[in-house]
Amino acid sequence: MKKQVIGYATSILILTIVFSAIQPTEAVTYSGHDGSVSEYLEKVTVKPYQNKKDYWVYIIKACATDHALGVSGVILKSDTEKIVLGVNKSIKKGDCSHYGAVMKAKDGRSLGAELIHKHESVEKQIQIIKDIKNASSSQKKIMMQEYMKIYMMTGFLPRM
């Protein structure tokens, strides 16, 4: 319960900081599904960041339209940068959740996003566990780093 309250407070603080640094006169705001993101994602805000060349405020909305969504992460991408947000959240049917960042991009139209569903993350962890037995030591190190990254996003530790 404390973690949820701290998480909500942190999210509100981050969004407040992001919105306070935006110049409305330079805004290019999207609303609705514009086709550049997936079925469950839509762009909410794409604005140039105040007094910073090639930086954009990018906020997306993930909505569970036809069923609940288990989201372990959100990937925000641009033509120059990729940010992976560890989310570990279940979105109830009919609800939405907002995610965003200040990102470097040469063009605001290049900003896109992708959801990492929980079931995909768990399947990837299970596959790593199966494949690690036959891997070389350097491959094992890379696989364990990937496994731990997924574990940090989901908090789930599958056992075989």
C-alpha cells in the first residue's frame, strides 16, 4: 500500500514538473489515436521542451479497452533515443494510465511507443531459463542481465 501511494505521488510530481516546463505557444498536441502507436496506446502530448533544442515532452496514454491489460513496461522511442519505463501495472478494463518522458528527438513526429505486456515478459524469462543451460559463459552473462532487467520491471520470478 505504501509503495502504491509513493508511486502515485512520484508520478504526480514528475507530471507536474514536466507540465510546468512547457511553453504552450510552441505546443503540438495530439489527441486521439493517430496511428503511430499500438492498439492500446495513443499520443496525448508532444511538445518541444522549453529552451532546449531537440528535446520533446512526450506523454502517452495506455487504455484497456476490451479487457484488462497487464503491463510490465513501456518503451518510448524517437529517432535518436529509446527509453524503457518499468511499469509493472495492471490496468482495469475501461481505465487508462499515462506515461511520459522528456526525450531527445530531431523531429517530434518520430516519437513512438510500445507496450511490454506481462505475459510476454514472463514468457521471455521462462525462455531464458531454458536457454541458459546450453549457453557459453559470455552468453549466460548477457542472458542473466536480460533476466534481471525483466525481473526488475515485473517483480515476478518464474521457477522451473
